[in-house]
Amino acid sequence: MLRIRILFILLCTCGVAAAQHTIPLYGTKSIPNALTAANEEKISADSTAVSTVSNPTLTVYLPEKDKATGMAVIICPGGGYGKLMIKREGHNIAKEFIKMGVAAFVLKYRLPADRIMKDKSIGPLQDALQAIKTVRMNAAEWNISSDKIGIMGFSAGGHLASTAGTHYNEKVIENNEQISLRPDFMILVYPVISLTDSLAHLGSRKNLLGPSASIEQINRFSNELHITNGTPPVFLVHASDDTVVSVNNSVRFYQELIRKKVPAEMHIYSKGEHGFLKKPSFDEWFGRCKAWLLQL
């Protein structure tokens, strides 16, 4: 089995010594579904967001060995499939996970665009499944239990995470090693779940599927329609007053999870809007997430 060998750089972040390194998601192999195109990736002036991503990467955050729980989380930042809020919904979250002994992996996934992909609708899913494969293949080296690898997503990143959790059997990447691509759990924060007219964040749907998506495409990526008894356990958190991504995305997903007897926990806050910029506090919602993880 080929393994990715990385040089760990010891950093001290918030009092926690962690090994951190960024690796190309597909290693030395070619990126699947890619078209030859110039790299036009842009980073915002304050380094909080990245756009026009065509070369996906995985940033590895490992806790100190004596604190490691063996658990790992792959983090998918949001941004409507038009950009990635890579700092607030990526690296900052990873640093919190390593404080509790959980390895974290920030996924800088390709943003769908006809310029760089043969089929832009599956590009982000390919990257999410490749991230799961990479972490699972390197679990022993990174001091991770191969059956404790989950995926987390915010907003449109929540759509991607829930797509990985409901479409992991789709053969969209090379997997000759027959590695399981099923995440062991999902954490979905104010997620886009459905692409149907009544629930969709239309900007995310347009970016992923284009302006004239067919009913078949919309249904394929409306993840409440693809829950089975093999869907992994889910933690959901959302705000009732979210006017960007309707709370009914989380509610509908939760209802279908319960109907299929998939373990699920949901927290709905009366205030928080989209992004939880003021309410609830980070410690409030993330504390509930930590408590849920500890009982898995």
C-alpha cells in the first residue's frame, strides 16, 4: 500500500504542540476529472477565504501523541461552492480539535467550474472521498483509529460532507485498494442538505450544477433522499433565524435519519443567523459537538 510520507513541522498553537503540514490531495497522481487549465486560485487579502481552487490539498493537524484519542475529523469549509471560508470554518476549527486530542484535516476542495472539470458536479465529492481514503490509508502512521474517521462541513461544506456520507459508494475516484470511503460520522453545521426548490440555497445549487440543472441532477444531490441504514451517525446544528440556508435543511435531514433509524442529534438555536457570528457562542455549540463525539 502506498503511503504519503510527510515531514511534520512542530508548531506551538494556543499552547498545543501539533504536527502540521499541507499535502497535495492526490499526491503525485493526476487529479481525476480535471481539464488542463491555468491555476487561478486567489486568497483574500486577510487570508480568511480562498476562491477558484483547482489544486486540492489536505492540511494535517495532529495532536500530541500522549493526548491523541485516535479520532479524526476531515473539515470542509463553506462558501456556497464559490469560495472557501478556509480560516474560520477550517484551520480555526482544526486547532480546537487537536486541543481535545482529535486529529483534524482541513480539506481545500476544488470549487466547481467548467473551466477546470469535465463534470463539475462531482469534483467536490471526488475530493471529499479522496480525503477519507487518504486519512484511512495513513491511519496507522498518523496514530488514528481507522474506524473513527469522520467528516465535518459548514454551509455548502455541510452539503459536501453530507454528500460524502450518503454517496460514499459512488465510484467517482480510483480505489484499487478497496479502502472504505464511508465516513464513520458526520458533523453538519448550518448545512445545505437539499437542492430542491423549496429548501435549496440557490447560489450553491447554481455553482455546483449550473443554472439549468435537471430534476435528476437536483435529486441526485439532495441528500435527504439518499439516507440508508448504512448512513453514519450525524450531529446537526443550525439556527431558526437563518435566512441564507433554511433551518429546514437540517430538520428534514434529521427526520429522514430518524425514519431510517440512523443515530442523530440535532441542536436548533433560536438565534444565530447564518454563520453563528454572534450567537450562539463557539463554546456553546462546539461544546455540544465535543460531548456528542465523546459518546460515539
